[in-house]
Amino acid sequence: MEQIVIEAAIKSFIPQLVKESFSFLGKVTNETKGLFDKSLHKYFTKQTQRYSYIKTILNGNKPVYLYDIYFPLNLQRNAEIINTDKISNFFINTNFVTIFGNAGSGKSTLVKHLFINSIVEKYGVPILIEFRYLNDYSGSIEDYITEVIFENQVSQSFDILKKWLKTGKFVFFLDGFDELNNDIERTILKQLTSFLHKYNDNKYILTSRPYTNVEFMPLFHNYQIETLGEEQVKRFIKLQLKNEDELSQKIIQSVENTSQTYITSFLSNPLLLSLYILTFQSNPDIPNKKYIFYRRVVQALFTEHDSKSKLGYIRQRRSKLNQEQFEEVLKRFSFLSFFEIKYILTLIMY
């Protein structure tokens, strides 16, 4: 998607919102309408610029334009598949959607795309709420959402805000439920449920890693990010290396010809596939020993992924272990499970 398309969408969406917002307030001065127009334009422009650039493991600390490297993912719920190109595809049967995916599956990148698409498609006013910021917040989740809206000058008054909330003008992206501290999860869930029932005409997309209890919220339709298939892996590699055809072809050949079967399981995850590409660039010889490759994976998952994609964020570890301690526990766990012939583990077992 070109930047010019986003800018054009902003210009055409704002007059529609201004007209709808003041239709219920009666007589309003042109000056007030003008201020509202400017504040919305500032918000949309600032946020689309913010989410249009991301950092990835492949590009280090250099921000890249989202749509230069964005790879569309599908969501699955039983036999139902959602194409994620358009925000409207999510809300055909419900206003409430949860997206589950493991680390590196592309949840946060997908949210950035959908945020921008909400504006491009004139679908609703997108508001991104990141759960991690509630860890140090003393108020309720409704208080926090209200603060975010007013800080960004999306609404000029409580009257407009309440009307928008009641009439469903917002698309709320509730990102990273798994990043909440354990001691406030239950409270936030209770507050969130109350907010959803109060303003149920808005659209909500909540993202999380699996097994956080949020999957049991009755209003939500739960979807899982589909893993990458063989052809998707090839297209992903070509997209990330679109200016390096020779290198991308070599990596694709290595994927097709590798005798290291342990590598195959990593290729279905965008982050780990990126790590494979990065490893190949520095050393095209894929290690024969799993532990060498796994160590690189642990390093990426433990520190690099969060620190690069979420500047300054330090994930709370339930285990309270640093990386070295975690690796030691993981070694022993792997040793015991191997000799117990337990290769597939469930949450209930442990």
C-alpha cells in the first residue's frame, strides 16, 4: 500500500466523521467543526506514520516501511478461514474477535496493518490499547481508554465520546493480553467484560499468546493465526529479500534440500523463518547439531524480539529466571521428557 493512498483516505474519511459527530449536538459553530477536523487529521496522520514503520530482526535497528515487508496471514477457527487483507472481513458474524498466536507469529504486525486499514476502508476510528501499559496504571481499563482518546484529541468532549462509544464508531485493538502482570489479569478481565457489555456496538480485536484464560471470554470468537505453508515460506523469503534475488533463491533451495529435519518445524513461524534467513546470511551452513540453532532461537525469543519490536519493554517472567537460568532449566526439562518419551506436552500435564 502506497503512502499516498493512506493520505487520501484520511482526507476523505474526516468530513464524514465530523458530519456524523455534530449531527446530534444541534447548532455548532464552524470554528468548532474546524478544530475537530484538525484534531482528527492530526491523530490519523500521526498514528498511520507511527504504525507504517517497524523494526524487524532482519533489518536490525533500521525502521522499514510496513508494506515493503508485510506478509498477509490467514486466521483459522475450526473450518472457517479469515483473509486478513481487510478489517471488514473480521466482523461479518460478530463484533468481538480474539487472535491467538505464539511468539513471532505476527500478531502485533497484523494489528498495525488492520489499524491502518480501518482508516483506509473508512470502517471506524481505530484505537490501539496495549495491555502492557496497564501494569503500571492505577485506574480502570475504561479510565485508561478514555485517557488515550482524549490525549490524542480524537474526541473534543465527553458528549461526543459517549455518543461515539454508544453508536459504535470505534475499532478497538486490544493488543498483548499475555503481557499483563499475573496479579492484575483477573481484575482487568472483569473490567474489560463490563466495558464490552456497555459499549457492544463497537468492534474489538484482542490479541494474545495462547493459554491466558482470555480464550474463555464468552463474547469473543477465537481465531488462531495459521502457520506458514510450503509455498508461503517461499513467498515470505522472496518478499523479505526482494532486492536480493540470488540470495533468496539460495535460501529457498536450502529450505527445499535441507537434510536437517529439525529446521522444517521452524519455517512455519515468521519470526523463526526470519531467524533462518538471518542465520543463512551469516553462515549458509546450517548446523548439524540442533542445540546450536536452538540457542540462537532462545536468544531471539528471550530478548531480541521484544526489545526490537517494543522499545524499552521488559517482559515480566513468571519463572523469575534470567536467560542462563532458563536455559539450564530447559536442558533438564528436555532431558527428562526425552527419557519419559514425552514429545508432545500439554498445559494440563504440567
